[in-house]
Amino acid sequence: MRAKVLDRTATVVLTLIALLIVGTLVGLLGFILSQGWHKLTLDFLTSAPDIVNAGGGVGPQLFNSIYLLVLTMLIALPLGIGAGIYMAEYAPDNKFTQFIRLSIEVLSSLPSIVVGLFGLLVFVNMTGWGYSLLSGALALTVFNFPLLVRITEDALRNVPRSQKEASLALGITKWRTIVSVILPAALPGIITGVILASGRVFGEAAALLFTAGMSSPNLNFTDFSLNSPTSPLNPFRPAETLAVHIWKVNSEGLTPDARDVADGAAAILVLAVLLFNLGARWFGSWLYKKMTSGTN
Amino acid sequence: MQAGTTVDTIIQTRNVSVYYGEKRAVSNINMDIERNSVTAFIGPSGCGKSTLLRSLNRMNDLVPNCRVTGSIVVDGIEVNSDKINIEGLRQVVGMVFQRANPFFKSIYENIAFAPRFHGMRDKRELDEVVERSLRKAALWDEVKDRLHESALSLSGGQQQRLCIARAIAMQPTILLLDEPASALDPISTMKIEELVLELKEEYTIVIVTHNLHQAARISDKTAFFLMGELVEMNDTSKIFTAPENKKTEDYISGRFG
């Protein structure tokens, strides 16, 4: 009888916790979207911000967020997945590997503002690049590297060992076995990791304040050279992202509609992350299907 | 043990021992296996029969702290040597595992993957290999209309026959089968056994099995292992009717194991 009561209580309590989480999420999203909904116009999405007058947009910031994500992933993915492969398939079980693991864990627990200050020191000042997209991308790489390594390693280790045996027993080399058999099977896990890391890149502000900077030059969206200071693609220009913009407008905005702009930007940020998640998931399952049952 | 002077020996082991760390799992095995024969390894769990099998294609390399000593000559080549080309060896010595382990790929790709890796690029040639291998594994008729579906959509018995097809696509001379039917239902088991009898025409087969009836039905020679040692190896009919060793007799008559 007691066991039955306990069982029922546990069910009720756990269901309540689940409802609480879902409720918080729905409430939060609903609030952010309802506050920012009226700002979701093409004009707001594409025009540049105004420093003193009302009516500025967040076009460059939105572009910066997406471009910074691309740059960060271009650097972080090869490093993170490479290190994950090493940890799962090559690292011998010894003190040195334990030391690597400890280092990765410490790295992952660094507060992002510390990573930002480290980025200021190394990627901004020592390199002499000043506030730049590349400095921001490198700081975010430091920030996301541990997550990517951990997730890749786990995903690879979760592939049944029999897959590896099957491939090696056919005279396939170890490297080819990893690339053609184990990695494709681990893809869903790795995609999840990439999505998590991307969400952090989109939402990160503290690590970017002193690396990618708090301003954006007047961008000329018809100029796509890599070295012109007004080119949106120039990786050596400063770039304020959406998250940083929200923080800046909220804390030191001078325009009469600062609150409005922050609300709109927040709604856009949430929607962008949501769209990116769905897109990445769709792409991931398409890729998984193609790699695991396609003919190539 | 057989003298075996006139037969065509394809696998020869001399004083082969296998250690896991300090523990010796297989002790001083000397055996000769004939070309195009079926040899069954029998014995209770943990007797070292699978361990010995896995040293024939160097799969024990995957096990940390595993060490193999002695000489294993396969088709004239010393296997237990640092100089050997392991990928080359495994093309000659194919293996099928206890649990069917098809790749997370299409049926077609499961078979075409290894030949393509080893240099076969021509699409038509690959198509032929896939069809021939599936036919030999008696699976073609069941899957010919769904070659590009995932191999995981097949039943357990079909998956295991796919694994056999995958192994013979490499045109090995030797097939090692590590309890290939132990996880299958009786009908699938029967199909695998029929397959082994057919494949024997072209390949030398070494099969580890827990099923004594299976060993009696399909093998020419039987080797009985106990606690890492080869107790007796002889013609299967001899082992099951008039074993020379008392322990063999006890085992096959079901007194232990």
C-alpha cells in the first residue's frame, strides 16, 4: 500500500516538474514574442540602427550574428570534431589523456566574460586586429570547443563496437573506418552538439563585448570584397551581434524607442535560434539518411 | 592429433598461446586446417575457441593488453608478425560475427563498401559483385527489389546472411564464423547451415559453435577445446562416435559444459 502511494506521488510530482518547465518555456517565449511582435517588419529587420532618433533597425546586427556563427563554426567544427575523434579513437588510456580531459573540463567551466577578457588580451591586442569578427569567432571557439569535443567523443563512443569490428575485419583501414562507418553512424549526436553550440553562439554577449566589439561600421551590402572596411564579409571589421545590441540598447540606449528596439531584437533572436534549430535538425536527418542508406 | 602429411594445409598453428594481460586464455595450440574443409571449434564457454579464431585474422589487435605468441601460417604467410599487412590479411581471411552487425547503410552499400575501398570503382562491376555475393548468401531473391533500403530493415537471419555476403564479396579464401547462428531462430539457423555447406566448395571455413548438433551436421573436422587447450581434433564423425579422449566423450555426451 505504501509503495503504491509513493509510486503515485512520484508520478504526480515528476509530472508537475515537467509542466513547470514547459510552462516557463511557453511563458517566456510568449512574453518575448508578444512584446517584440510589432517590431517584426521588413524595415526593422533590414535597416541600420539609429543612435539618437527613433525608428532604427537591427539589420547589420542580425547579419553579424549569422556571419559570426558561420565563421565560428568554420573554425570550431574541424577542431572540435578532430579532437573528439582523437579522444574517442586514438587517445591511449594514460595520465596524459586524463590531463587532456581535465583541461577540457576546466575550459568548459570558464565563465564567458573571462573567455571574453582572454580574447581581448590575445585575439584583439596581441594579434593587433582590434575588435573584429575573427577575434570574436576565436573567442567563441574557445568557449564552444569543450562542448564540441565532449559531444563528438560521446557520439562516437555510442556507436556499437561491432560496427568498427565489421569494417576492420573487411580489411578497411582505421581512418577509413572512422570516416565512413563510425562518423556517419554518430551523426545524429554530433548534429545535436552543433545545434547546442550554435545556440550559445547566437545568444552569447559577454564573450563578444571585448572581442567582436560593441559597434558595427556602416555596412555596404553591395560590397563583398574581403578587405574593404565597409564590406559585410570582411572578417577584420568590428561587429556588434544581436545579443550584444540588446544588452547595449538596454543599458545605454539613447533613443526614445530603446525599449522597443530591445524587445524587437529579442524576439528576432529567439526566432532566429528556433529557425536555426529546426533547419539544422532537418538538415541533420537528411544527411543521416543520405549517408546511412544512400548509395554514396 | 592428425599427422596430415599429404593434405593441403591452409592454416597451420604452432605453439600458439593468447594472453589477456597476465591471464593465459589459449595455451600452445598446434593444429592444421585443410583447404576447402569445414572445421568446427567446440567447447564450453571461456575455453578459448573464439579467442583462437580471432587471432587467425588479427582481430585480437583490437583488444587492449592482448598478446599472441607462437606461429600462425595462413596460406603460406606468417600472420603473427609485425611485418604483415593486416588489411591484406583480412581480405584473404573474412569474418562473420556472433551478432549480425550490418553497417548503418543500405543493403547494396553494405556489400559494395569494402570492394570499393579496395579499388573497385566501376559501377557495373560493383553491381555484379553485389548480386553475386547476395546470390551466394541465398539472400538475393529476398532483397533484390529493395537494395537501397537500410540494411537494418532486414530480419535478424537476413542480416546475418547479409554479413556473410559482405564477407564473401571480398573473395576471401578463408571464412571465420564466430557462432554465426547463436542469436538466430531455428529456421534462420538452418539456412545458415545450408549456406555453410554450399560455401565449403569455394572457401575454407572455420566455425565456432556452441551447438554440438550443428558441428556434427556441417563440419568435416572438429576441434574440442577445454580451458584454453586443444584436447582433441579429428574427423567429425570420429569425434562424435569414437572420441579418443575421455574429456571429449564427457563433453559431447553432455556430462558437462
